[in-house]
Amino acid sequence: MFRPTARFFAATMLALAPAVARAGPEQLYQGTVGTARIVMTLSEDKGEVFGQYFYFSSRLDIDLSGSVRGQTLDLESRVTGDKLHLTRSGATLAGTLTTAKAKRLPVRLRPAGAPEGLPTDLPPKLSGYERWHLTGLSLTAQQAETVNGKTIRWYREPLSGIRLFRIESGYAAPALAAVNHALARNQWQDVSAWFACTGYEGGPGTDVAEAKRPWLGANHMSYVWNASWSCAGTAHPDFATAGHSFDMRTGRELKLDDLLHFGPAPVPAEESDGWYSYRSKRFAPGVVALLKRYHPDEMTKPAEGDEDGCDYSDPEVWDFPGWALSEKGLWLGAYFARVQRACDAPDWAILPWSALGLKPGERP
């Protein structure tokens, strides 16, 4: 059974852009529909063409698919019902867009170069098209607040509404700089994901995308990101909970295997065959044993025939849990198959700091 890693949660919504758009080398264009500025990416494969585009006014992706015959491309969006008839002339495209209400608008496109006016601290693996999504955008500083004697300030991207904090005091300056750099990258990744998810009616498909108030300990910081969405082209709505945790002495983002591992052998390299085997054969059973020790009632197997019961004693739901740190210890978020997704991420699944085997001074 497939199990998501923490990296899966971070990438889930970005992956919802039409996969067929990656069928061949991408061709990136910028231009206009009527007087409105757009950016479009197209990919051709054996007479078919796929892609997506966005208007600068909303930045939300609009899917495209169709056919190419000679120098002529005919495309349609399943989301908006818009149809494009384009003719290639050298490196440019020109033609018309006909809306679902039969309004015709001229289209003029030319190859897009590198976008200018990009924010700083962008994730390094954004595609050229995704970087165009973010050109000209900036963050608005909002209120500051005090958490455990340390100051944080929230920043909001106005078009998507995505908010995330930065830490302004309470830790050594080098660690603060490294963590705030990572937080900025996370925020722009989440903004990009928001633009990639267009709903069935053409508006935003993301229902929730928000960070909870962070926990700031003496040596660690952690926050939880919650998202739910219903993107056009997907079979059903979905949601995810992902945590991000940092060592505030070094500024390094932590991995779950740094804090919790089982057996004397080193943990295999992440996402290797050995690591997947370790997670299913050693890690997940070890988690179940610990949770049974600290939460015996919640870990009781449901009665036979109880289809609504959540079987937290099944190691498979703990192979690749979400996780976060708090004053109480390490929270782990179980992950269930779709029919039981309501069982995901129970609040009670916390292992106390004493169960993690950390050295003196490494706890909060």
C-alpha cells in the first residue's frame, strides 16, 4: 500500500497541475488574451498538446488539452470551457480564444524569458512556469505576537491569502536567519500550490491552507500546516496535515528519523529501498509499541465488524506519519486509506520527550 512521506504532503497540491502537461519538453509563452496578460506552458506529444495558463489578475491555473496539426493548435479547458485556436508562426502563436459564452478574444503569444521581479527566498525546484506565477508578488507584514517569550511576526501574500510567520527574537542570530529563510521558502511553496489548484467553477480550489500558531521551545521550533482542497480534474476533495520542525541551535530542519528510530543499525538513506523496508518492518511496529505503552485505550483494536472504528494498532497507518514537536513531546499523525481518512492525525498520539532517547539538554 502506498504511504506518503512528509515530502509528499509538501508537494501534493503542486502535483495536482495536469500531469499530461509534462508529456514532452515544455514551451513557455507570455502574451495577451484581449488586453489581459497571460503566461502559458504547452507540451506536445504525438499530435496531442497539453498545458495550462494563467491570467496575471488571478494567477490561478487553467488547464488545456487538444491537438496539433501542422502549425495549428486547437485547445480546450475542461475547467472554463474556453477554446483556443492558435497558429504557429516561427516562435510565436496567434489566434483566438472563444469563451464558454461565445465571446471571442484575440490571442498573441511569444516565447517567455526568465521572469523578473521575483521574490527572494524562493524554493529552488520551482519550474519556469511556477516562477512566472510569483513574479511581482510580495508579502505584507502583519501583527507581531509573543510566544513563550519569543517574538514572531506574520506575513501574508495578498492574492492567495497565504500566511506564515517569521521569528524575530529568542534565538541566536545565525539560527534565526537560517530558519526564517526556510520559512520564506515554505510560504512561497504554499503560495505556488494555491495557484496550481483551480476549482471546478474556475475559482480557487483550496478551501483551507493555514499554519497553526507555532510551538517555540528552548532548543526546537515546530509548526503544523493544514490544507484541504478540491482541484478540478481530481476525483474527490482531499486534505493533509504536515509539520515542520527545526533545531533552533543550528537552524537545521529536522527529520523524523533524527528524533525517533528503532534498532541499533543506522537508519538507511531516506527514500531508498532499505529506508522503505525499515519504515514498514522496524519503525512502524516500534511506534505502535510505544503508543500502546503511553495510550493503551486509544490503541485498542476496534471490535470485529466495527466498520467505523479506527484501528491505530495497525502498523501500516504509522509507516510515514505526519509529525510535529510540542511542549509535551512528539506528535505523530497516522495516515489511513481514503475510506477511513476521518481517522487521520489523531490529537492524542503524542510520545513524551522521555521516550525519544535524547541526550540531556536536547529536550525543551
